[in-house]
Amino acid sequence: MGIHPLPAPSFEEAASALGARNKMRLGRRIVAVEKIVGSVGRFKDFDWDFLPVRRSLEDRWKRVDRAFHLGVDLPPVVLYKLGGSYFVLDGNHRVSVA
């Protein structure tokens, strides 16, 4: 499990701090994992290195990791972009494994 004591950044807090209120669909894109910095709603489940912080998440993480390494075609993640950073709406475990 993750070793960084702080949870991943929260999209809600970042959007509020920047005064962001509107959403615009950008479609499918390739995003560097390094640009994914936090989560929408599940930020307390992952640390700053995007590793799970609770043992209860371990089984799901291992299943996704196994599928990834076996070459299973996983669905794309859903992200919110805020400035130059991205936050995970759906696919936290997939991002963590990546």
C-alpha cells in the first residue's frame, strides 16, 4: 500500500480554489500518467503516488494489475482536466496500476 501520508489531491478542492465551475467534454485523448494528480471523490482512497491507502482496496488493485500485465483490454479511464492536471472520475485503480 502507499507510503505517502497525504491523500491524493481532491478535484473538488482544486476546482473550488481556482473558481472552476464549467465542464466541457474534450473527447478521447492520450494523457501522460504523470499529469494525473488526483481523484474526483475518491482522493482519500489513494496517496500522492496514487497507491491505495487501505487494505480493503488491495484485492481490486491486484485484479486490475493482473489484467494489465496479461494484456487484457481495459476500458479507458474518465478524467477531468483542470489547468494542466487531470483528476480521475472513473478508473482510479487503472491509473494506480499504470
